[in-house]
Amino acid sequence: MQLTTITDETRLVLANVSERATGMMTPTIRLGVTGLARAGKTVFLAALVHNLTHGGRLPLFKAVATGRLAAARLEPQPDDDVPRFDYERHVQALVDERLWPDSTSRLSELRLTIAYESASFLSRAIGSGELHLDIVDYPGEWLLDLPLLSKSYAEWSRAAIAVAEGPSRRGHAAAWLERVAAIAPDAAEDETVARELAGLFTDYLKACRTDEHAVSTQPPGRFLMPGDLDRSPALTFSPLRLGGADSRRGGSMARMMERRFESYKSHVVRPFFRDHFARLDRQIVLVDVLSALNAGAGAVADLERALGDILASFRLGRTNWLSGLVTRRIDRILFAATKADHLHHRDHDRLEAILGRLVARAIERAKFVGTYVNVLALASVRATREASVTHAGETLPSIIGTPLPGESVDGRAFDGKTETAIFPGDLPDDPEAMASGGEDIEVRFVRFRPPKLERTAEGLTLSLPHVRLDRALEFLLGDRLW
Ligand SMILES: Nc1nc2c(ncn2[C@@H]2O[C@H](COP(=O)(O)OP(=O)(O)O)[C@@H](O)[C@H]2O)c(=O)[nH]1
Ligand SMILES: [Mg+2]
């Protein structure tokens, strides 16, 4: 055991040192932060940077715990053509206004440079170390586009219509399906009709995603999260009922749609995977498990499916055109259940177990080679504290926080100013109970305002409080700070 540790350490140090010595430049890690909408990407990234630049309490992040992390500072990012993550604005909202940052639907990037003292003599001899951490925040919905690359327009149309006609989606899809039924694929191409169809198709996809009993997401990902391409022709298409029609007939509706579908693949999907995804070294996938649990068994099953699809995209070896492009490969993936501060700490391990159960099958199927995969429950920003509340002679482990205005519990509405103790309920001990029986779990999920930050006597704000953010950092970065 001891031997393995030493060898591992030496290997890591040598790798870090040689990169520094031969590259003549600062080593870089590209970390992808992804997850479906509202999973907590923006809050996670803001909290990560705030804690590293404000001396956060990170006892399980060894570089910090052992005092080797000298400083962390924001620096200009390497890619000039990518929007910068608006860290300052998000932190101002969180810290000064106690508001959650507003949601974003595009990719952004931020560079954090970490100065550290190496733990090993060998490495120290070369000089103290620096590491660029380039963080890329992108919508998980975009990963769901990968399977489109191997489909023709005809295949995709057939599959998408079949899915829409399924029992759980038929209701949302009715208006779109009806319009599709009225379109002859060999009719003359018409921009107005294309727009109308794309609009109805988008409405349907969005309805599936906001359905409170489901979290399902289907491609095309940009129809849900358009980024900067909203309203461009590459996003103005829809499946059609082709029947036996030849979509290649020039000037036809089918031909127009097919052309745009192919444009979407070549101008949207491929560039994203080539320019961003394929360059990542590490990845954290944030998952809002609690909201799914709250919505019921159907939503949990949908979430499991979506996670399986997301995970499939990390299996680069099998998708041949992409594997040719990959110069680096993702060697660590962390799945994190977010917003754990909605539960008492005795349930944090249970939340972890549930997420572990949700990704287990997908991980097994993916058969990762040389990739460490880990699962964690965390709160990037802890909006609550804990207390024991006695109710009818029973002591209940509770959480205290300021519910957002408009939230209510048992008919009591909150104004966003009042602190309240809430008994959130317990997760089951056995994650199988949730998965197999389809049994609904009672968690009381109230949205809280961000916490009020204490200031030191000198007026400095302290770092944002969190739950297990240090464990996430240790897994994602620890080995590179040796
Ligand atoms: N209590 C709590 N709420 C969180 C946390 N992270 C995210 N949230 C909530 O989830 C919402 C969505 O988070 P956001 O980071 O914007 O999600 P994104 O769409 O993945 O970027 C926020 O507005 C908060 O209400 C957390 O650590 N604790
Ligand atoms: Mg965001």
C-alpha cells in the first residue's frame, strides 16, 4: 500500500515537473463545468473562485490545508473569442445583494492562476509552481447533440416523431405534430412555414423540459439553449413526416430542412465538440437530484436517462471522428449532486448514494478506461445552517435559512426577509428503494436566499460557506498541485 502511494506520488511529481521544465510554460488544466439548466453551474464556478481567492475554509483540499497554496488570481483567459464568465457580477449578486445569479444559456470561460509550493523536494528544487486553471462552463444540453452526428435527417425525423408520439410526450407535442401532418415533404420550400414549424417544435421541446414531472431533454440542444445562434437558419428546422418521399428533390421543403439539419451538425455541433469539449482535461457534471426527487419517480427515471446520454459523450474512444481530434483526454469526471444544503448533514451521504445509483449503470456501460469517476453531494453555497427543533415532544434535525420571497410551506408564505427553521425530511437509507419501487420520496424543498456573509473587524468579507466543495476541489485538482 505504502509502495503504491510513493510510486503514484513520484509519477505525479515527475509529470508536473517535466511539464514545467520542458514546456517552459505554466502547466494548464482545462476543467469543464456542465449540467442541465438550473443544476447549479454558475453558482458552483462563482463559489469555487471566491473560495480560492478569499482564503476559503477548505480543510479537505490538501494544498490549502497544508498551507501550500500561496495565492490564486484571475487572469485573462487564453481564448479571445469565447465570452468571459462574469465572475464579478455573479459574486456581487451573491454577496452584496444576497440574490442568486441570473441564468445564462451559453458557454463561457475563466482563467484562475494558482501559485503553490510543491509538496515534494524534487519539485521544489525547480522553483515554486504555478498552475493555470481554465474553467469552461457550458450547458449540458449541448452534450445531448453528439448522437445527431451519426444520424441522417431522415433517420432523425423518424426517431423524433416516434418519441413525440409516446404517451408522456403526446400532450406537449400535439400542436407541432398536427402542423407536421399537414406538410407535404415535397411541397416547395417556404421560410415562413419553416419558421413556424421550428417554433412549434421548440415549444414542444421546452414544454417537455419544464414539465414538473419530468426533466427530460432531447436534442437539438440549441433549441433549448440557443447560445448566440438564436434565429439563425441553422436553428430553423424541424423533423418532417417523410414517408417514402425523397428529401433530396431540389427546392422542396424536405430538402430545405435536411440542408439545415446538416448545417446544424457542421456549424454548431462539430465546432462545439472540436473547439471546446475535446480540449477538456477534467469534468464536473452537476446534477440537481433533489429537484428530481421532489418531482417524483418519473422525473428521477428521466434524469437517469439524461445522465446516461451525457455520460455516453465522454466515451470518446467509440465516436471515431472525435477521437481523432482529441489531443488530451478527460482523466477525471466528478458527478456532484448540488444544493445539499437543503438537507441536514446526516442526509448528505444518502444523497451521494442516490446519485451514485443513478449514474452506476451508465458508468458501467461506458466502461471508462483510465478515467477516474467519482460521485459527491455538495452545496457550492451553503444557504442554511442546522438546528434541532423540538416539535410535539420529538426532536427533528432541521435547517434554518431565509426562504426566497414567494416560497411557502404548509400554506405559510414567506417574504424573503424572515429566517425559518424547516424540517426537510429524510432520504431513504437504501438508494434502491427509490429506484426500484418507483416510490416517491417526501423531501420538503424550499428555495432559500444566499447566506448573509460575516465581515471581519477590518470590514473584509469572508469566503462563501459551502458543503464539501473542498472534496470536489481535491478530486479535481489535488494531484496537479503536488
Ligand atoms: N441553496 C442552494 N441553492 C443553489 C445552490 N446552487 C444553485 N442553487 C439554486 O439553483 C439555481 C440555479 O443555479 P445556477 O448556478 O444558476 O444554475 P445553472 O443554470 O446550472 O448555471 C440558483 O438560482 C439557486 O436558486 C447551492 O449551492 N445552494
Ligand atoms: Mg449558468
